Amino acid sequence: MTELSRTSLDPEDTKRIHNAWRSKVQKYFLRGPLSWRKTNRQETYEVSHVEESLETLLSQKFGRTAFRDFLKSEFCEENLDFWLACQEFKTCDSPDELTRRAARINEEFISDESPRQVNIDFYTREIISQNLQQPSPSCFVEAQKKIYSLMENGSFPRFVQSESDTDTNRETRPRADSSSYLKMCL
């Protein structure tokens, strides 16, 4: 038995070999690492369309979860959280609710002291500041467009590329020989 066959079957080595993003996407989309597992037709459809656009990815629960995990690794998950908060904000009907939510979004994502400040320019911050005087569902539209553009042109292509790299690594990784495993067990 060679040293190579022993380490290729070590569970800790196997865990390190697997790319974290591929396993997460498989977990969310395929419900497990086995590609031959039976999957729901809708989930299969969702998986095959993930790379089409950021809009498609964000429209699916599994896509948002996987993308958020990726954004966390890039230390910019606040972009997705801001975009989602703005989407929810647009659905408010009550003026009191609009005012309350607008203040919360401003405090959490826009203000200078914000713990999760998004990357928008001074001009856009000023527009938001003026819009907050009389909150409406369109208060954050300009900032939301800019953050969406940042995700679409920056984070999303890197997310897709990380998935593509993982697929390539998985295809080129040598498979363990089951006979070597049996010899180790005996």
C-alpha cells in the first residue's frame, strides 16, 4: 500500500479537496453531492438556468442562498441584503410603515455610521437624503440600481467563474481505487 492511496482516502483530505462553493451549490440545488440522486424537475430547471443572469439567480431561493454565501466570502453580503431590503420596501402600503422601513434601511446601509454601508457615491446618498424627507416606494431606486449593477458586473461573474472552476477541478481530480481502500481496511 502506497502513501498516496492512504491519503487519497482519508476523510479529512477529501474534505479539503472539495471546493466549498461547489458543495454548497450542490447542497442547495441538488440536495446532496451525488449527481445521480433523484432531483425534483423544478430544482433541475433552476440549476441549469443559474448561470443565465443575476436576475434569474435572485429569483430563486436556492440561488439567493448560494450567492449570499459567496458574497460572505468576498465580504460584501450587505449588497444583496440592501437590494433585498429595497425590494421588500417597495411593497409597503402604509405611510407609517414606509417611514419606519426607510429609516431602518438608511441607518443600516446608507448613513456614514452604518455598520453595513453599501458602496454608493455621494450624489446618490444626497438623493436618498432628500427622498427620506417624504418617503415613497421609490426612495432607494437609484441606489438599488447601482448596487445591482455592482453585483451583476462584479460579484456575479466571479460567482459563476468559481462554479466553473469547481466543475473543472472535480472533473480532473483522480478517483480513489476501491481495491486500495479494501486493502487498507483488511
